Amino acid sequence: MNSFVSVARAVAWRGIHNAFTNPSILVPSLLFPLFFFTAFAGGLSRVSDVPGFDFPAGYTAFQFVFVFLQSAAFGGIFNGFAIARDFESGFARRLLLAAPRRTGIIAGYALVALVRWAATASVVLVVALLSGMEVLGDPAQLFALALLGLLVNVAALLWAAGVAMRFRTLQAGPLMQVPVFLTLFLAPVYVPLELLNGWIHAVASVNPATFLLEAGRGLFAGEPTEVGAAFAIALGAVALLTLWALRGLKSAESAG
Amino acid sequence: MTSGPLLAQVVHLGRRSVLRTLRQPVNVVPSFIFPLILLAVNVGGLESAARIPGFPTDSYLDFALAFTFIQGALFATTNAGTDLARDIQTGFLNRLALTPMKSAALLLGQLAGVIALALIQATLYLTIGLVAGVRPESGVLGVFVIVFLGVLIALGFGAIGAFLALRTGSGEAIQALFPLFFVFLFMSSMNLPRNLIEIDWFRTVTTINPVSYLIEGIRSLIITGWDAQALALGFGLAGGIAAIALAAASIALRGRLARS
Amino acid sequence: MRDAHGIQAEGLAREFKGGIRAVDGIDLSVAPGEIFGFLGPNGAGKSTTVHMLTTLLPPTAGTARVAGFDVAHEGAQVRSAIGAALQEAALDPLLTGNEHLRLQTALHGMPKAERRRRSDELLERVGLTEAADRKVRTYSGGMKRRLDLALALVHGPSILFLDEPTTGLDPQSRNALWTEVARLARDDGVTVFLTTQYLEEADVLADRVGIIDHGKIVADGTPAALKAEIGRPSVEAIPAEPAERAAVARTLERFGASVPGSPKGVAVRLDGGEEQLADVVRALDAEGLHLQHLQLHAPTLDDVFLAKTGRSLEGAGDDELDAESEPEPVPA
């Protein structure tokens, strides 16, 4: 256990240090969620006038939850890019050679993703609050939302890590990104599920991201719904994707 | 050996540009597919927005189709830019510079690939729109005008990509700027008409953003018919962007070639 | 096309941003039909010189005339008379060999029928006929270099610039390229300006050699003359029996002064040059001395560089500021 923790800490330190001392890494990861929040909450606020839209906390909060979870997901993916870059540069081989417990490497990358996302989410939250967003959930509900975000972040990182370790090139970036992008956007992004029609309603109804989104919005608005299902999905995704990432690690090890 | 007329050189370099574009399915296919995916997602998610009082059309698809042309043009920027940057990095530009090639021929020939791609994109988007039930209010003639405006926009964006390539010589730099272009697209009237944007500062941004008028020019041909003001602004800005970007790219090319 | 003018440069210089003088006032003269080897370590200024002579980079000082035309003021005429295969193979990986030639011939204004004929002729000459319809990204390094050479020859230039043409090639491809370059000069009267880091390449191919270091020419002449300038060859003998070492030394000292050699061997500088080697062998044989090893050490161009600069040419550029890779000045 000691060596697992020490490897994880070492890998995490490097990633966090690089992220927070390199504006070219940090700034885009802060700006993009802000940009999406602005474009969706700012540009689409009139959507709350659609008959049937009755989210109690208002459209800004409605979009904030989406951006909160989206930033968690993409934060994990972007750290997957960093893993792929490490393989391309050969640095990952150095890590594999040096680490007594190699599973600690994945844990380290996951820690980096979490810390970076925590920074991003905090910035977005502050901006949202300054823009007048209403928060109706109680502290326990908000904590649950944060936990949900954490699980999404870890799950996305594990997915991306598995891809990165199998392909070991940045050219696998789209493979990391596109499924997550589609999963997120084939959910009720702009309006609640009940206001969707046709094929998108059918797809969103079975999309796991919908449960996460609806639960998150419910927690934020103080009207929790589907929370159990959302956590079951999130924990299940983390468990499955942990196996995926570990198999990816084996693939990287056998490639030498 | 003589250099030959400009047109002949443009044809030869254009042929190469078109061949090269079409031989990169990894780059070309996403430029077709992503705008359509985003269209499907946005239309699916925002269909109910057509019920907002004052929304200019009953069909959100009719409203949103115009955006695919702009997004396709964005891919044109990055494709044109990275192709030209690769020519600089591999030294192929030097090879061309040692021939009697005229500088203008290089730029125009390069952009021929962009135009070819834009034509295929425009045809594809319109076809899918028509199959899905879009009926342009401007009729058959309007369809041709939509294609023409779409290609003009792609030409302007492609020239921006060429300018960036000639200034930076780096495909990576152009890829890194791609998100910035995305910001311009999202901070426009792509999702809602400007008069229905509630937040004042956001509405101001979309009013200043030239991309709004490019979208609205195409959109007007679909949902309104022949809106002189929208068309004038759309064509005017598309033409202006193309002219300025071509001029900037020409100057950058002269500096990059630096030959006597 | 046979060259009648050659290349002349006087005080040619190129300064980059930050005051870096990659080429620092060089004088050059290459006679028509000559193969001129331009030798120097990485970062010495070779490629920058080539870029100026081929009009890709304007000089910041000095003048140069190529094929009788001024590089600064008659660029188009220079370009019509020269062909260049530069340091990068400069090919489009998505085009085929044929498509490259088609484009190049078209840009040189050749009529359509002539384009096809010329393309076929060049493909055959460089041995790429069978690969002509394959995309360049499937070509080996040697094939790319051959196509590069073919493209440089499309318009029948009288002067050919080759910038490190065999870097990264296997010995077979390198020899093939050398053969073709020698043939161009010998049979077609083409003047060849060849830059290289490889001593052997300059030795084998070049009629005359110029050595550049830190942007300045440090030596200029035929390979033989340059080598003769710095010394005569030496011979080293290692006796089969260590006890015979003294006897071997006495025999060899009849042919020249002793010089440092390996711990087990004896070495002398031959007063009469390489021709004395046979006499040395006969003398040792006459004394009944048996050798484990006999070696002639002739001065190399590296020895010339060492004598002129105090450093060895091989590996000399590795740790130095690489002005060769200085990007072309970004336009203001």
C-alpha cells in the first residue's frame, strides 16, 4: 500500500505542478467551461420561456449543473491527453520503469484530474454566483452534487487513460473525446427531458448521462430526484472503467 | 522556360490542393460529420425553443441549418492552414518558390481545395436539410445563393487559415487556435435570434460578432425568403472577410517567400 | 544544359534577428562544370549559403552571381537556370511521383506533351518508373531523395544545388546518388554545388572543396591540395613478436621521422609520400621481420579542418548554436 500511495503522490505532484505553473495548460482548462457557461446560460436564457419549463432555480442554475458535470467529464479527458502525450514523449516509460506499484500511476493521474477539476469548478461556481445564480439546495445536497462531479471526473479519466495506454499516441484524442461528447450532448442539455421530442427524447431517456444530469439539477434546486440511480450509474461506471484502465496498463506494459 | 499564365498555374496548384484535400479522409470526414452531429443534437435539444414567443419560424431545424455552413467553414480554416503549414515545414513551399510560380497562384490554388470541400459540404448539408423537411423560402434560386454564400464564407475562413499558416509556419499553432474560432461561433446568433437573447451584454456581443451576420444571411434565405438587409450584411461581411484575409495572406506569403 | 558561368560570391553575408551572422562575409568561386563540395559541421552556415545562392533568402551583405545573374536583383533568371534539392526532401506525401513531376513541369511552363516525355525520362533516370504511381509517403528515404533530384532536374538546369543530399541514406542509395551526380557533371556539364557533413562524400565527388566554420570559409582548394598542405602520410607497423619492435623501428626510420603511434606499434612520417609504402614492405621483408598489422594513415579533410580550426569536423557542430536551423525571418 505504501508504494502505491507514494507512486500516486509522485505522479500527482508532477501533474499538478505542471498544470499550475504553465498558463498554457491551466488557462484553457479554466476558460472553456466558463465559455460554455456563458454561451449557454447567457445566450439561451429565453429558453426558460418555453411553455413547460419550470426549473425552480432558473435557467442559469439549470445550465450551471450541466457545465459543472461537463467540466468534470472533459477535465478527465484532457488529462487523458496528457497521459497520451507522456507515452509519445517516452516519459511514461520512465514512470513504468521507476514505479514499484504501477497501478499507483493511474491513481496519480486521477488525482491530477480531480485537483484540476476542483479548481475549474470553483472558478465557474464563483462566476455563476456573481452573475446572480440562485442556489436552492442545502449543504448536504450540494455536497452530493460535488461527489457526483467527482465520480464523473474519475470515470472520464479512467476511460481516457485506458484509451491512452492502449494507443499511446495523441492521435487517439478523438477516440477519447467523441464518445464522451456524444454521451453528454445526447442528454437534456438545453431543456429538461420532458420537453424533448422524437428521437432525441428516446435516446436521452436511456442515456446514463441523463440520470446524472437530472439528479444533479434536482440536488441543486433542492428537489432531489433519481439520486440513487445516478450514484449507482456513476459508481458502476467508475468500477467498470477501472478495469478498462487496468487492462490498458497491462497493454502498455507488454508493449514495452 | 517561361512561367505561363497565372490561370494555368492556379489550375495546376488547385488540382494539387483538391487532390490533397480529398486524400485525407481523416481530416475531411469530420468536417462533414461534426456539423451534422451538432445540428442533430441542437435541433433535438432546442426544438421546443421554436415555441418561444417571437421565434421567427415554427421549425428549429430551419432556423439551425445555417450554422452547419459556418461550422464547416471553420474546418476549412484549419484544413487549409495545416496543409499550408505542412508545406512550409517540409520545405515544399521552397520547392514551389524555386519555380516560376507566381505568388498569387499559390494562394489561389491552395484555396481551390477549400472551395472544393465547401461545395461538397454545402451540397450535403442542403440535401440532408431538404430530406429532413427544410423548404427554403427563397426557392430554387435561393438554394444556389445559399451554396454561393456558403462557399464565399469558406473562402474567407480558408484565407484566414492560410494567413495564420504563413505567419506561424506551424500546424500545431493553427490547431491551438481552433478553440478560439469556436468561441466566435458560440458567441453569435447560432442558437437564438439576437432579439430573443435576454442577457444584454451577450446580445451586444452577438451584435458585434460578424459571424452572426454570416449565419443570418444564410438563415434568411431559408426562413424568410429575400431579405435585402440580411443578404447585404451577409454577403458584405463574407466578401469583406475574404478580401481582408486574402490581402493579409498575400502579404504574409511575400514575407515568407522573401525571394528576389 | 551546359553551364557557362558558374557561381561567384563576394563578401556574402546573412545576419538573422539578434545579430546572429550565420554567414559572415564569404568569397566563393565555382567554375562552370565543376563539382564544388561545401563542407562544414552543423550550424556552420552551409544551408544558409545555399538558400542565398538559390534566391530563397536575400543576403544582408555582399553579392553573388549564379549562372551569370545577380541573386539579389535577377532572382527569376537565377531560378530558371538552377535546380535545387534542399536539406528536406520537400515532397508532398499525398501526391504520387508522377503527380509531383506533372506539377513541377507545369509550373515551369512546359507544353503538355513535353511534360509527359520529360517526366518519363527523369523517372527512368532515377529508377522510379515502377513506383511512379505510388504516393510518396510509401517511398523509402532513398526513393524520396531520387525523386527530389528528378524534380530539381525537370527544367534542365545548368547549375544544381544539393544540400546534404545523402544524409540518412543507406550506402547503396548514397552510391547511386553519387554516380548520378558525377554523371551530370561529366556528361551534361552541369555545375554542382554540394553541401555535406560527410568527408568521404566531398573526397569522392568534389573537384574542389570549401570548408566553412562559424560562417567563414577556413579552407578552399582541391581535396588533394588541402590535405597535402597539412602534411604527408604516415605508416604504422605492429610487429608480430614484441621483441622485434626495436628492429622494426630501425627499419622504418630509414623512410622518415618517427611520429606517435599505438603502444604496440611503430610509426613514421613517409618523406616520399604514399609511393614509399612498397619500399617499406620490401625493407621489412628483407630484414626478416614479421608484422601483425601495417597501416597507412593519409591526412583526411578532418585533419585539414582540425589544422585550420583546432577542432575535429566530425561532431564539431553538435554542441553549437545551430544557425542552420534558425527559422527564416518571420515577416514584420
